[in-house]
Amino acid sequence: MKRANASVGFDAVTFGACLKRRRLAKSLTLQELAAQTGFSVSSISEMENGRKPTFPKASSVCEALGVRLSRVLLEAERQADAARAAN
């Protein structure tokens, strides 16, 4: 079933970009973050690229980055809203 308004909701690509920005701001490599979380490098890379994000994994990654999942979700939502408004 398709949603009536596909532009509303979770934007995994924007969320992943926010995670990546936060990782880079901490000067962490994918390998370092993977070691801290216990996830594979490819799993974190997929999440940063908007593929296969799950809330438990995202929460663990955010914890390793020292930020609440809710803050990153809000940041991603605001960026997605701004991008939609610009189009």
C-alpha cells in the first residue's frame, strides 16, 4: 500500500548523511566507529548512505557518537523539510 503523501516521514538518506557528518566531526573512521559499536564497517556505511537503517543500530551508533538518536532524527527532519521547501 502506498502512502498518500510520500514526502512526509522518515528520510533515511538525510538521516544517514547526518550520522556521517557527526562521525566525521569526531574524526572517526568507519573502522573506528565499527569497533566501538560492534557493527561491521559495511553495516555502518549502508546506514550512512540511507540503506538498511534500523532504530536499534542507529541508537547504538548515536550512543557511540555521543548524541541522542532523537537529536539526529530531528536534525534530519529539519534538513529534509528545508530541502522540500526549496524545491
